[in-house]
Amino acid sequence: MGNNAVEMLLKLQGVDYQLIELERSKDYLPDMITTLEAGIRQAESELAGSRDQLEATRLDNKRLELRVREKSSELERLQKQMLVIKTNKEYDALAREIEHATAEISASEEGILQALESIETLEKQIGERQTRLDEVKSTNGVQLESIRGEINSVGDKIRIKEDERHNIIVRLDEAMVATYERVRKGKGGGAVVFVRNKACTGCHKTLPPQLIQEIRRGERIITCDSCGRILFWAEEG
């Protein structure tokens, strides 16, 4: 019994830790998938936003170019009219129209220059964001595939560990298993702990020399008087 039994309890504890982690993975693995998928969607959204902005800027540019052509034709017509006017009143009115048309052409041409600059900037941005999207899809895609495969295998892994747990328990004394389960539930895990530096590593209470000798001999299961954990001797180097 003794140390062999405690060693089996240690194995049982290791299996329980693995089962806890597998159960936790049911929650955090889907969260990881959500985060990775969100990263891809964000990169796609940024790229789509740049493309929409580029399309809108190109349409604005075409509108301004059309405006320049229209106003240029109007200006040409007005300038021809200047050659045939007969009164000062007509001259002043026509001069105001020419000034207005000229100002509109100038403003539209300035707008065209700004639009062309924006188009160049957006085309560069789209290239960068496309590269970024490709990288995110590649990196996140590999992780997503791995995580989805892990999720699919969690159930099988849990069943394997539960079988392993059962095979250990059937080889142990029922009272010992009951003690282990009681301590494990009460302490949230860590039912079996090592003795190091003459103290329980669970609660760090110093143990009496006589108790330490008993633990070293391993003739029976010994629990810590302070925290109730099952004590196991660790060879100190």
C-alpha cells in the first residue's frame, strides 16, 4: 500500500487535471475561433471600406471632370457672346457669368487634383490591406483548422481519460479514493502534494520530524493535519 498507492493517486490527480483542462477547452476553444474569425472579418471590412471609398472617389472625379467640360463649353460660348454684345449692361452681366464659370472650372480642377491624390493613396492602401488580409487569412486559417480539429477530438480525449481514471480507481481502496475525492473537491484540485523542506507544499506548514519519517517510509497514507491533503515524500537533491 503506502507509497505505491500514493503514486497511483498522483497518477489519478494528473488525469483529473487533464480532464479539467479538456472541459475548459470546450469554452475557450470556441472563444479562440470567434476571435480568429473576427480578425479575418475585420481585415475584410477594412479592405472593403477602402474599395468603397476608392469607387466613391472615382465617381466624384468623373463628376468633376464632366463639370469642367460643361463649364468649359459654357465659358467658350460666353466668350463668343462677348464679341457681339452692344450695351454696357449686357457686357457687365456677361462678364459676371464668365467670372462665375471660370471660378467653377478652377474649383472643379482643384477638386480633380485632390481626387487623383486620394485615388493614388487609396490604391496603395488597398494593396496593403489586401496583403494584410491574405496574411491574416493564412495565419488564422491554419489556427482555425487546428482548433476545429481539436474541438472535434475533445470528446474522444475525455472518454479516453475517463477510462484511464476508472482503471486507476478500481485498483485503489474505496476509503482512499473517498479521501482523495473529498480533499480534491474541497481544495479545488491538488489533493496529493509533496513534502519539501520539511513542510507540506499545499499549505506550507512545517511538519513534525516523526511525521516526516512516516511519510518517507510510505507504510500508510498520511494527510496534513493543517489542510487535509495527502502527503507524498519527494526526494530532495
